[in-house]
Amino acid sequence: MEHFATYSRSSDCFPANCPIIFKSGKGCRVKSIDGREFIDFGMALRSVILGYCYPPVDEAAKAAIDKGVCFTRSNPYEGELREIITQELELGEVCKFGKNGSDATHAAVKLARAYARRDIILIAEENPFISTADFFIGKTVVNDGIPCEERSSIVKYSYNNMTVGNFISCPTHIEKFVDQNEHNIAAIVLDPATVDVTKEKLQYIRDLCNKYGIIFILDETISGFRYHIRGVQGLYGVEPDLACYGKGMGNGYAVSCLAGRKELFDLGMRDKGNVFLLSGTYFSNTPDIAASIATIKELQKNKVINHIWAIGRILTERLKAAICNTEMSNYMRVNDFVTCNPSIAYFGYGDIKPMEIKTLFDQEMVRQGILMPYISISFSHGADEVNTTIEAAYNALNVCKNAIENENVKDLLIDGHCEAPVFRRS
């Protein structure tokens, strides 16, 4: 069966033996159209935080469908979710809903620029993806079709080193850069899920923004509702001006949120500003909003997030041990900045490229029924899944080790296929 998936769902990003189409899922397991079953750690691009076909969530969505999916004006679900976000969770004074994380980040940047009357946006170079909007894509290699002035208004900074510019030969400390350009910088953006986030660094950015009148945008599309019910700002007590949420807040249903200071959101009101903020025919669809309410209610019980942290801790410890025991530490490392959101880094030496090691490892995991393009732990992952995964990992690591020793890594890649990054020219 032909498929037309692009970018992170495309065949380029998976080993050749990975199924193209999945027909069903339950808990943390999925079935492909060719009858194979997998323990899934991708969990629909990290969006399914409870598990596939999670009864309380699906039942809430089905009940909403029976009352009508889309209306000419608002619906009661919107008001209920808004109250949960602003009053119960206190994620911001005001919030507005979208369908995906890019809706929220795009709106956040517009608000920041309008409020500050400045254009430059600082984005952490360690963040692989923030938005499909021009302000982010303009700084990737796939920037055709995006005006040069948009590209020039984006500056990359290093969160790890707190520097701007040439990160190898001539870096400039971020505060020095901000001081030299204070009248031009509208916002500093950070996705905390892809860095070793600390309270001290978050507070430093917060203080820097306060000092120079810059808007601090925290992209919690991944970290929100996973690290803590209030995301990173709840975990570390550092509040941004604007925060973006998505993925985990809907357990796979299409819903996202921009929350923050009322003073900024007022710019989206006709009588107080001139910002066309967030609007879409389907942004208030009742099944998605109802599913989000049900998802957050499950997450508020604490056991879900505690479980994700606990399973993440066990999985990372055992993966680290497996990599060490198979003498693959020079080629693979588990990053566990926070154990609820671990990742694996790959390295190459000589003629062996990191993506070749990753592809061979992913390929061997798929062969054993484990789909692990990255690690996104859900409430449905448990001890049995961890045990099965670690057993498969040992086998896959030994295949990689032998291939490296025999200098035939490329030869073992099915059809010679090697995974490729999403953002590339060819």
C-alpha cells in the first residue's frame, strides 16, 4: 500500500524493515497492516502519553461527537478546558487553543514581536524543531520560499554554553549579545525537552529577559504534562511570559494551547491591539477539547507522571548498562537529563557514521518487535515492556558491535538504506 508521509513520519527516518502503515494500537503496542506487532516507544510523535485507545479519553471524545463536532460559535468544552489551564493549573492568566504545537509557537512569536516592537527572535540551537512557521524553518536548510528578512531576524544561541554566534571559534556570551542588541530583540525561545534543563539556567534566561524587556517563550509542547502537570515551569518554579503546550495534553487528539500573561494576549483583541493571533475552523472541535479535558484529569491523579518518571529511570539505567556491557559506549550514549524523557545519542568513528549505527540498531530492534525511533514513555509502558526491550537491546547492540569489528556496518543495512535527518537538502 502506497503512503505519502513526509518529514518525521517518512521512510527516510526509519530503518527499511519498519512497517510503513500501522492499523491499530492498544496501550503501548501497535499492529501494522502486515500483521506484525510492536512495543512502541514513538507513541505517535510523543503525543500519546496515556496509551492508545485509552478508555476515559476515547469515551469523552465519543460523547462529545454525539452532541456535535463543530459549531458556528463556541462550546462548553472550551470554557471548561480554559478554566483548567488558567485557574486549576495556573499555566497563564489567559490561554487560547490550536491544533498543534506550531500553532502555539507561531502565535507566541507574533505576540512577542508586537508587544516588544522588535523583530529578532533568539532560538536555542539545541532545539531540533520549534515550529513549521517561517520564523523557525527560515533557519533550517529547507528554507526555500521564506523571505530573507524573516531568516535574518532569527538568531541561534547555545543554551548549553549560553553563547551566540560562532560556537567554536568566536562565541559571544548571550548577555553581551543581548546588551549590544537590546532594542532589536523581541523574544528568547527555549524548548526545555532537548537540553539539560536546570533551574539556574532557566532563571538566568528569565532574569535576562526581565532586565532587557524581552519576552521569554517556553515551548513546552513535549515537556508540558510530562515532566510535571505544570511542565518545566511547575518543576522548577520559573515562569515564562508565554508557554506553548500540545502533544501530551490530548493523548493523540489534535489540541494545543498558548498560555501566558494577559497583557500580551490583549494585543489579540481588536480594541487593544492589531495581532491576528490564533484562529481556525476546527480549533474548537468538541472531540479534541473533550479528550484534552479527560487526559488532563487522568494526569492530575499524579500516578501517571510518577509512573513515567519511574519507568524512565529503570529503562535508562538498564540501557546504560547494556551499552556498557556490550562495549558500545564509544558509539552510543543515553542522555537522561530528566529520566521521564530520555534519548540515545549516536557517534561515529572513521568511516562509520552515527546515522549508520542508529539505523542498524533501529533495524535490529524492529526485527525483534521494538519500535524505538526515539524514547517516549507512556503510562502504558510497564516492567514487562522494559524487560522485553532490554533483551532486544542486548541483541541489537551485539549485532552493532560485531558489525563495527568486522567493518561491515553498511553491508548489514537492509537495501543499503540509512536513516536521514528531517532537515536536509537531499
